[in-house]
Amino acid sequence: MKEERICQNCKLTFLIEDEDFQFYKKINVPSPTWCPECRFKRRLNFRNERNLYKKPCALCNKIMITTFSPDNPRVTYCQECWWSDKWDPAEYGRPYDPSRTFFEQLNDLFNEVPLPALGNNYPTLVNSEYVNESGSVKDSYLTFDADFCENAMYGTRLTHIKDSSDLYMSRDSDLGYENIACYRNSRIFFSEDCTDCVNIYFSKNMVNCQDCFGCAGLRNKQYHLWNRALTKEEYNEKLEAFKKNMKTRMGVSALQEEALSIWESIPYKFFHGLGNNNVTGDYLYHSKNAKDSFQCQGLEDGRYCQLIKDGSVKDAYDYTIWGANVQGIYECINVGENTANSKFNFVVALGNTMNAEYSMWSLNVANIFGCSGIRGKKYYILNKEYSKEEYELLRAQIISDMQKNPYIDNKGRVYGYGEFFPYELSSYAYNETNAMEYFPLTEEEAEAQGLRWRKESRSEYKITMSARDVPENIDDVSDSIINEVIECALCKRGYRIVSAELKLLKRFLFPIPQVCSECRHKRRFERINPMKLWHRSCQCAGTTSENRIYTNTAKHQHEGKCTSEFETSYSPERKEIVYCEQCYQAEVA
């Protein structure tokens, strides 16, 4: 059975397939009224990953780093206070009122129960005050969505990273700088899509390679420069000359441009992934029966999932961010670590959490519905405790009432049981959230969709150094640069070079950047394929690529133009040469 529907939000048609209906029946929820993309966008609207502010803790009055702006009305505690026993979330409990919509009552609760300043697993952090959405992190600075990292800076979507800076979507690596989508590497610099590599510079799509510079598409190679084989002596001689260039920003920029020309001259597989079986999407690793999902590790029997970097996920639909031994997840964001049967939640995790719905920031819980801040408890509704029997009866009543008396937002969108939280319940303005990163809007567009917008306010600080005055060569940089507030060459905001960063750059002999960490992040983010699929055909034309830039090195199974078609996150206007699985394997094997 298949059914076409009109999305409540964007008004476009989307398809619900038979396997989807089976999943919704299995977990006992209605089928969705929003399309997959709008559901993803709605979840992201509840997560502020990167916008940090300073304001006093509402309990101890200490100035704290937080994702909540000074004018945000939500009650916010510093991490130390929120994770302590100085307050009791159950004190905010209230009885359910059947005369009002459930989401109205839930919004009242969310406005009163204190929220933590940052989205961290705070007890596991060591000397890492300026990180967010992170856990088990030590001596790190401005990392986001990072776990099990040490001496990591300016990175996002990291797992098991050490002594590295400026990474995006990387894991199990050390001594890296300015890399994207790299796994199980050591000493990788200015590179993308590299796995099991050592001592690699300015390279892309490399597997099990060592000592390569400016290469792309190689497997099991060593001592290659610009995709050409050299002797060990020749390679080391060339590398020493390039190292002098890499000390300067102009030298690095020139090498990046030359590398890009190599990168664009070879074919790429239509899909990024490794160790998969029956998957669609992109950047999928060791996953099985995972469809329409992106940047996921260890996903099995899932669909419409994103940013699941910690793996071990089974039976999940519309699940965004985290992982780590979870099962039976639907319409959740920031849920993970030993969690089961979780529906419509934001940060409900840790311990042995199960059977939770419509809750936020509740940890190690079971059988909760519409709660905030609850920890180590079970059978709670609106932060009020019930017996098992009372809980089950009241939960059933609320679900029935949500269908009979749904919440209707300011744009006429209807929220009954089965919908994620309405936009109005988010703690953040749209332009503060991850939704703005993946689905950018103007202020006018956001307001037309009924979304809040926060006017930008610049921090008050004095710029002490312009970007043009930052030394070009790392050899000319003195330790005093850590005392400067540098004006970013792009956004004109101020930024600092912290001592750990300076130490790492001097160790690598790379130049001081002229742009702030946020602009560098945006530059890396733009190089990641979008979370969207296009229907395309293989660009292998027989003996060459269609654009004749690449000449095939092997005989393929087809004669003339390849007729294979696929779904890919490489849009048709991209410069990359995109091959199907068979044509690509013929070239890289």
C-alpha cells in the first residue's frame, strides 16, 4: 500500500509507503502529516548547537556560557547547578487539565522548569568549558557534537579525536587539521574522505594510503604526489620543499587550488559509505536496511535519519543526532545511549531510558509523558508522579484528547498525537538553531512561516588586530598573539588564537588563520554533500567521462555510455564526475 499526501507545512506532495505504514503500526503512532524534509527541519528548530552567549545562572548567579541569549525568557541554570541535587524537577509537577490542549500545558511546563546552560553530558567533561553537545571530552575548545575527544578544537561531529583542529565529521583519528569526513587516520591535513591513512596532505577519497600529497582516488598507495608515483627519496625531497610553502597562508591557498584541480579530474562514486547493505542516502557507514538517511553510523532498519554518529541504532524513523545502543526511536532529536521506545523527545537519554514521549532534558527515566528535567524516575506526566495504573489510564486519556482537541499554531498547522513539538515550543529563535544551517531563511521568510527570529547582537569587545596584520608565516608568530582580539577577514567579528591552538599550529608548521572559527566551519560545511537526493545517471561514457576530463583506465562491463541510474546527493550542477558503483569500482580497484 502506498499513499500520497499533502504536507501540512510546505503543501508539497510526499509518499508514505507500505513499509512506512508497517513501522507506524508497530510503534502504535498515526502516520505523519508533514513530509520528511519538513519533519527534519522541525526537529532541528529545537537545537542550538553553535550560538553561545554569556548570562548569569538563575540559581547561583554565576556568569555562564550558554546557548540561551540574555533576552531568552527560559529559566537557565549553569551546568554545575543543573546537574546537582540543589533543585527538584518534581516540584514543578502539575495535574493534567483536559479543558486545555496538551501542548499549551506542556509549553507552560517548559517555560518554568530550569534548563541546562549547554547540551553537554557535563559530569564527563574535563577542562572543556567552551564545548556544546559533547561528552567525555578533555582539554577541548569550541567543539560541537563531540565525544571521547582530547585536545580537540573547532571541530563538529567528532568521535575519538585527539590533538586536532578544524575538523568536520571525523572519528578515530589524531593529529589532523582542516579535514572533512576522515576516519581512522593519523597526520592528515587539508583533506577529505580519507580512511585508514597516514601522513596525507591536500588529498581526497583515499583509502589505506601513506605519504601522499595532492592526490585523489587512490587505494593502498605510498609516495604519490599529484597522483603520480615517486620513489621515497623523490617524495621526501618534494615534501620538504612544500613544507616551506605550507608555513604561509598564500602557500596553503595555492596548494589547495592545485589540489582541487586534481580532485575534480577523477570520478567519484555516487555515494559516500563503507560496509553497508541495502542503503540509500549518503555518508552511511556499517548500516543495513537504512533508507533516505545521511551521516549515520551503525543504523539498521531505519529511515529518514540524520547525524547518527555513535552507531548501534535499530528500528528508527525520523531520528536526528546521537545513537549508542538505541532501539525503537521515532521523531526524536538528541536522544541516545541505552534508550528504547522513545517518541517525540528532545534530549531524553542516558542510563536505561525507555517508554518516553513528548519530553525534554530527562535522563535515565522510564514511562514518562510530557516531562522536563526528570531524572531517575518513572511514571511521570507533566512532572507529576503516578502509580503504574494511574499513569497508563491518564496517558491514554491525553492521547485521546490530543486527537479530539489538537493544538493549532499561528499558521493553522494542526498538532495532534503523532506530531513532534510545535515550533512555538522551541527555546530558540529559528536563526539560532541547526535548522538555519541546513535550511537557511531570511528574516522575512522565517516570519512568513510563523518562526521566531532574533536580531543579531555583537559582543562588546575591542578589536586589537586586523586580519591583514596577522603574520603571513607561522615562523613570524610570537606567543603574544594569544592576547590579541583579531578581526575576522570575512564576518568582521573578533576572534582569538588560544594557546592550545597556537601550540598545535606551530607543531604542524601551518599559518595562523585570518578568519574566525565559525567562518572556517561554514567553509567546511559547504563542502559536505547536502541531505537531499537527485535522480541521475552514470557519467561514464565508455572510454572517458561524459565531459572527457577523465580517461578510464580499465575496461568496463558496458559498451558505450553506461545506462545505470541512481539516487545521489551530488546535484546535477556539481563539477564532480559521478560514476555508478560498477564503473567506479572498475577504476579504483
